[in-house]
Amino acid sequence: MQKNPFIHVVHKNDSWAIEEEGQDTVMSIHDTKEEAVNAARDIARKNKVELIIHNLNGRISRRNSYGHDPRNVPG
């Protein structure tokens, strides 16, 4: 896997897919959103990248950053 700062969980063809932003291939397919989110979280943590989770309609529901945070952000 190339180190891209974004991993997405998206709904595709009645399943949930994990995709790396900017790549044409799906990393993995899962029956439930929960399974996909858990697998994507592991990938994002391992690679220290951001996880973006989408709803059925494609809108972003959550974002979690596991790296590449700017150091000057308060909080």
C-alpha cells in the first residue's frame, strides 16, 4: 500500500468497501459497515493515515486521524 493520507469506507453494490484515496482498486469488501470500519481502522492505524467513513448516501459521517496531524492545532 502506498502511503496515502486517506482511507475511505464506502457503500458499494450492497456491500461496504475499503478504498485508498487516489487508487482505482478496492482494498477489501465487507458484509457490514461495522466490519469494514474495524478493518479500515486497523489499516489507518498501521499506516498512520486518516480514516473517512461514509454513510449509505456517500456523505461523510465520521473522520478519524491516526497520523499526519499538524502540530500547531490546539486541543
